[in-house]
Amino acid sequence: MTIDRERLAALAAEPHCQGGRFRNLEPVPRHGLGDFLRWQLAPGRRFPKGKRYSLLRPDGHLLLNPPAAPQLTWLGHASFLFQYRGLNVLTDPVLSERASPFRLVGPKRYTPPALTVADMPTIHLVLISHNHYDHLDEATVRQLHRRFGDSLRFCIPMGLRRWFKKRGIHNLVELDWWQSAPLASKNEVFCLPAQHFSGRTATDTNTSLWCSWLLDMDGFRFYFGGDTGYGKVFRDIGELFAPIDLALLPIGAYDPRWFMAPVHVAPEEAVRIHQNIGARQSVAMHWGTFVLTDEPMDEPPRRLRLALERQGISEAEFRVMQHGEVWSSQ
């Protein structure tokens, strides 16, 4: 379980920003506006039908009094509440009706979030993977800050500090890839690479970083994969941090592959990440909430089951949770 700090420092020193723009560690195809229009305007193309899933209502008593073992609640998409040893952590909290800068236009939420900010226990830490609208939601961030104030700490990738400070949020841990910061009670948070991109407008592409996160809580390792395509970086993460006790890995928003493969894994690749990072337990995310791409909303978990079967991995080892499900690894 010892971390090779010298290798971490060497990896952190590798350049991945040029001219104020961040780039992935491996060369990946770049798709511009022309490619986007080719996808969107393809003859006969239409978005798949939206689907509302059953929503479980989390037991408030259980959230306020979690067990000694790690506890996880899926709020939808990439948003989870993770609770362990007195620490309550949110990942990419997006509770709005649309993943969009506009109230009436943009990807619509089909299953309501499992919790509102008012329903939540005291939140201590928020992990933000990047600034796309389905991962960084201004309305939710403002609600969290209004309720919890400066006692709530946001962990953010490099380049997002200004966005948060403009909204009056100053309790920030801003890190570059392979960097870490201490938290309370022997906890440490690591900012790790992902293969993706960033941007909220037509002019700010890749001016802030994208990442995955790892919490090391006195030997228990919790990994949040963020949004990513597949690359060798996951073998590097595994070599440094395996075994990882609990990993949240994306399985959706992957079609068409010619356009999405560089930045969004398919379920088969999510299984490879699970193996690469040495995850003891993985949970699927980034599916079943918004219609973002061309695959049917219910296809990702079906493809995941087939991929697990082909690799001889139990479905219990790579779980698919229901919206609002509360699960404990005890």
C-alpha cells in the first residue's frame, strides 16, 4: 500500500499544458465543429428515446447514521454521496433539470435526483472532475455553498479556481495531475489524470484541466473516475495505487464510437479500467439520467453484464446501482 512518491513527482513534472491549453497524456483524435455537425446532422439520425427509471428514496436515518463500512448513494449520472469514517463526500453533484447553461434547452434529466441539497447530511468534501455542464452544475454548487458555507471544501482540477471564487467560494483544493493534498485524520486526496477535455463556451476549450480523483483514507482507497476515454494512464494509476477498494467508473455516453471513443469509454473499456487499476469493487455511473449520445439509455448496463461475463468477473464485483439506492460494502 506504500505509494511511490518519487514516481508521482516524476509524472507530475511531465508537461501537459501548452499555450494556456491542457492536453491529454496520449495523442487522441481531435473532433472539431465539422465533425460534431457530421454526427448531429447524419441522415436519419435521432436521439434515442428518454427513459425514466424507478427512483428509490434513500433512508434519511441511514444517511445521518451511516454504518462503519463505506456507504454509497447514487443520486444519478456521475453524482454520488460517499460516506466513510465521518466524512461525507459528493462527486460531480448535478441536481438540475438540464445539463445545460439554459433552463429550457439542453439535455433533459429523465429521472429526478435522489436527494436535494436540503435532504443531505452535512457535506464535507466535493470532488469536481471537470467543467462540462453534466459534471459542474452552477445551481447545485450555489445551493451547496448557501447551505454549508465555507466549511465545505471543493476539490477542483487546475484552472477552475477563478470560476469558484467569482461565486464567492474560497475553500478550494486546486490540484494538477499526480498532485495530492492532505485532509483531516490521515486522509489524502490525489488528483489523477483522465482522458477527456474541458470547456463551457466556444472559446475556453481545455483552458482548465479534467481529472479523476482518489481518496486515501488511512488505507482505504476510493476512486472517482470522472469522465474519460480509455488510455494507458489507467495502468499507471493501477501500478501506483492498486488495490483500490471502491471505484466509480463511467459506462455510458459512448456512441457513435468514431466520435466518442477518445473521450468516453464503452462498457467493455470500463471493465478494462476496473482491471487496470486493481479495483476490488467498482460501481457503474454516467448512464441512465440524461440522453447525451446515440446509444439507448438502457444499453450500457446490458453491455456491461456481457463484458463482465466474457472476462469471468462477477456482476457483484462491478455493480449497477438503481437511482437512489443506498449500498454499503460491509
